[in-house]
Amino acid sequence: MPDNQLTIGDIVKQTGYPFHRIQYFLKSLKIKPQCKLGQARVFTAQDADKIKKYIERLDSERGTKS
């Protein structure tokens, strides 16, 4: 799979955030997969960056960290 195509597991490894948190923000930010490979949903690197920045901003506002 090319570097710009990521599964949720890849995003978890890249960001260090828990699986359930990535899933929650994919759903709440209404980020749709680029495509599916078998059962795996594939997202872009830009999607991963959007999630990471959003979580970092929320954590900063709340004074918490994952």
C-alpha cells in the first residue's frame, strides 16, 4: 500500500492515539475512507493529519493528553 494510503491501524501507529479515539474522530469529523481494500477502510495521510491536529487542539484546550 502506498505511503499516502493508511488504514485505521496505520493511523493509530502514526499518531500514538488509541484505536477507539481515532474511530470516534473519523466518525465525528465525517471523514470518509478513500476506498476499501477487502474489509479495510483506507484513508489518506491528510486525513491522519487532520485527526491528529484536531485531537491535539482538543487536548490543549482541555489541558489533557491521551
